[in-house]
Amino acid sequence: MKVTLPRVIHAEWTKLRALRSTWIVLGATVMLVVGLAAATGWSQHRDTVAHGTSLSTADAAGGAFLGIDLFVLVIGVFGVLQMTGEYGSGLIRSTLAAVPRRLPVLLAKAAVLIMVTAPVMLVACLAALFVSQAFLGADGASLGDPGVLRAALGAAAAPVAVGLLGLGIGAVLRHTAAAITTLVAALLVLPALMPVALPRAARDAVLPYLPTTSSQAMYALDDGNPFKTLSPGAGAVVLALWVVVVLAGAAAVLLRRDA
């Protein structure tokens, strides 16, 4: 039987679908994201009633999408494990023996990751927005408000892109602990250290182009960040470039190294 990309994608989908942990992790994280949106919406509503104030659309949407940062990390680790899990179990030898050209394996894993996580993320973001609006009433952000639909789509796309980053990092390092440590350092540690470690000019020049800040720009409705941020479109382009560079490195490593 000829090895084609659609067949490799089908094989990768079969492997991922068979893992019960895949659906447990995705389902639990959706519940956490929606639950956090509900808790934040309730808290915001309580504060507006207590102080007699109202929320801006940006604040309401920001509360609804507060859990996306958690989802970004979870999907990133999910992408890491999609690759390093096979190296840890030794299954990668069988996979590469069946697909000797190797590159279709990486492409298939990336395609399956998008197929699985993109619909889940879209449902989670829309549900979080609707739940938040249910608590906030007239103060809540709706899809008809300017920029909210774009922010919802950006919030759904950002974790998927970071998942592809995790997949690429996993393919380069091949070791679960090392790959997850690298991912966490890039997403959390580096953005936290940079504002205090660099002068303001250097910080403003570099910080917006990190994966975390560029992904957050995709679902931001205003420039509420005290540091300089990118526009949503520019953030999407920067994050896409990160994905392309990391996956290109992963492809080079996969083609040159032995399993």
C-alpha cells in the first residue's frame, strides 16, 4: 500500500483518538476555562453592583477569556507529548519504519493536532463568552460588540498555535521533561523575567515578539497592558512565524537524526 499524507494523517488520528487521556484532558480544561469565566463574570457583576459602575467591553471580554492562558499551556504540553510520547515508548521506530520519508509524520501530527484542538478551543471560547455574559447581563461582551468576534477567534487560535510550538519542540528535543521545561520557560519564565531584567527600551523592543505576548495580542480588545503590545493582526503574524521556524527546525532534526 502506497504511503500518502492522508493515510498518515488517518493513522495519527487513530492513535490519538484511541488515547482516553486525550479526551479527559481536553474536556477537563474546557470545563476549567468555562468555570473560570463564570467565576470571573460573577465577581465582576458583584463589583459593579457594589460600586455602581459598569464594565467596558474590553474588561468583560478580558474576564471571559481569562482562562485562555491556562489553555495555551495545556495545549502546548499536549503538543509536546504528541511527539515525545512516541520517543519515550519506542513507538517512533515503528512509525518511521512505516513512513520512511519522515516529513509526512510531522505534517500529519500537526494536522491532527489542529483537527482536534481547534474545534475544542472554539467551543470553549464561545461558551466562556456566553457564560460570562449570562452573569454580567447588559455589561457582558457579546459577539455583536466591536472586536469581540475577532477576539474570540484569536483566543481559539492562539492555543492551537502554541500546541504546534510544543509539537516542534518535542520533535527537536525528543525528551518529555526537557521539552516541557523549554516550553514553560519560553511561555512563562522568559516573559516574567524580561521586564525586570532589561532596560525599558530593550524590553519594549523584544517583549511584544515573544510567543506569549504575541498570542495574547490576538485576543486583546485594547492596549491595557502596561508594556508595548502588538496589534491583533501583527500578533498573529509573529506567532505564525514562531510556529514556522520551530516546525522547520523539527523537520530538519527529524530528517537527519536516527530514531
